[in-house]
Amino acid sequence: MLTGRWIPLQSPPTQRRMPRMLTPEPAHDPRSLRAFAPALILLAVSFLINYVDRGNLSIAAPLLSVELSLSPAKLGILLSVFFWTYTVMQFAMGWLVDHFDVNRILAAGFLLWSLATATTGLVRGFALLLVMRLILGVGESVALPAGSKILARCLPEHHRGFASGALMSALRTGNAVGTFGAGFLMVRYGWRPVFIGIGLISLLWLPAWLKWMPKDRLCTPMPQHSSLNTAEILSQRSFWGTTLGHFACNYLFYFMITWLPSYLVLARHLSMSTMTRIAGLYYSVDAASAMFGGWLQDFYIRRGHSCTVVRKAAMGIAFSLGAIGVLGCALASAQTYTPWLMLAGVGCGLSGPGIYAFCQRIAGTEAVGRWYGPQNGFANFAGIICPALTGLVVGRTGNFFWPFAITSAVCVVGIFAWVFIVGRVEPLNWRSNPGTSILIPRAEA
């Protein structure tokens, strides 16, 4: 049976408490944010490309259905099949990045999903398109677990909030770029050249990554042998707290990605051009909030505030703003809904860094992959449930009130999960022996 206890670390009696202050970090510090900047930029670019590639088929759907004479049922399968392999592979990728060279695993996944994107523009027929979507899901499943592992290994806690926020901002920007940039190109040149072009141009990322990927000397060494197994992680209450909270984050995120354009056109009667501006503004607010929120959390942690208080307060505020903004948007008039929508965008963005930062801190370098992989796998059921449930409810009721109300209620569940189910946001020292496993806090730079 897995047991755990927290043992507070006591300061020596002669040590005087130092005042809280910001301490400058030398640029040559191997774990400084400046030293890690090239790798962080490339990780952000890979996340952006990841979300552009996964959303391209949704944008091309009207063109695909006409060219290939696809029924709505077949089109629905193509749009959802990505999540079949993507969700399942999260559990495997978490284990892989904990046991092998995470930099090269990320590069291999990037190569696979880029080639799958380019090949999609060449294939003809439903069956081959379905295969390409399955392969895309396998390749893209590596990005988030690998990114979390790299940040945990290469950055101290007081930089992970900003770095996590930057990556969450990048994937949100990927949705906006894919929706509007790729959509414009498809209208002008057709969907096939766009898929081929994006897939092939993306390959330029690989040589840059192989040159500037974080080197082992800049990161915490990988443990040689680990007896920790996934069952020990799954038995932790905090794991299920972060998983439920991540599900709530994904539900709000996917709701806005999949249904916001339709809501603005159908419920608010906007033209396509006006819808593009409002939706683009929302996605921009979401992305900016993710990066700013992560930086602000790091700022308070560097000032000496408790990581538990800072990280949990951030998630509580984020989901409170999300719940209020979503419900306010549904109840507001045509003249006043926009500020409520932007408030929801702020809440959605602020929640982004936490889904990374919590598991990096609690699981530690040794187990972060095996923690985050299943967490993200279970949380991605939101991507399957939310769009379908929203469509069902809108079809039954003829309006968007109840879908917005459900999303607001899920945000309240997110508050409960992050603040009350997750325990202390402190690193665990996994010490596994046959029949027993004791978890105690460990020191972390």
C-alpha cells in the first residue's frame, strides 16, 4: 500500500530569516532563463506548429467534404480520430520521456507529425486520410509530455511559471494562426498545397532543434535506475486533483476553440469578418494572459512566497474569472457580451501555466513524464466530450445558454480540484521498496 507523509524542513536555530528580495541571476548560470532561451523559443515554435497541424483538417473540412464526397458521419470520424491515438499515446509517451533522451524523442515525434501533415495533402480517399490522422495523433502526442520533462530538468521552480506560460501561449497562438492564416491560404490556393507546404516548411525546425536543444550539462541528470512505477503515481490524491483540474482547463479551452466562431455567427449574428476580429481578439487575450500569468507567479515565488499558495491562488483566480466570464457572456446583451468574453479569455489563459507547473514541482525530474502523460491523457477526454455535448445541447435547445452554463460549472469544478484536491505543491522524493513506498519532501534548486 502506498503511503506518504510530509516532513517540514527545519532551518538551523542559528540561521536568521533573510528578508524577501529579488536576487539577480547571472547570465552564465547554467540553469538561468537566459541560458535556456534558445531552447524555450524552439519549444514554443514546436507547440505552435503542433496546434496549427492538428487544426488544419477542421478548417479544410468544407472543402474536403465536397472534393471527396464525404458524408457528415465520415467527416465526423476524420475530425475525431486524431484524439484516438493522441489520447492513448499520452500514457506511453510519459514513460518514454522519463526513460530515454527526451530531446531526441521530441525530434522524432516532430518529424513524424510533419511528414503526416505533408502526406495528408497527397492522399486521396477516406481510408488513407484516416490513417494519416491516426499517425498525426501518434506524432503529436510527444510534444506536451516532452516539454514538461524538459522544463522540469532544465529550469528551477522560479522560472517554470513563465516558461510554462510561454508554451501554453504558443499553442493558443497556434490555434489562432491555423484558424485564420491557414484558412486564408486554403481559400486562395486550396487545401492540398497548404497541407504539403506547412508540413515541409515545418521540417526546418529540426536542424535548429538539434543545434540548440538543451544540453545535459545545463540540466538535472537523469536517474540511472528508477523503481518507481506508474501505479504509485496513480495512487496519489494530488495526481487526480491535477488531472481533474486539467480536464476543466481543457474543457474551457476546447469549448472556445471549437464553438466560439459558431456562437458569434449564429447567436450574435456577426458577419464572418467581424467574427474573425472578435475571435482573434479572444485568442490573443488568452495567449497573452498565459505568458503574463506565468511570469507573475514566478515573480512572487522569487520574492519568497510559498509555491503552494502562489500556484493554487493563481488557479483559483483563473477558474473564477473563467466561470464568471463564460456565464456573463451567455447572459449579456448583444452590446455587452464582448467584455465578458474577454474576461473568460483572461481566465482561460491564466489557467494554462498551472497544468505544467504543478506536476513539474510535485513529481520532480524523475517522474514528471509518467505523471504528466496520464494526466494529459485523461484530461483530453474533454476534447472528445465538450464539442459533442455542446452540439447536442445546442441542437436540443436551439441556443447557447446551457452550453455556456455547463462550461461555467466545469470551471467551478476546476477551482475545487486545484485548490482542495491537490495537496501541497512541494516536490516528492520517490523511495520505492518492495511492498512499501514512502513519499517525503526533497530539496530542489
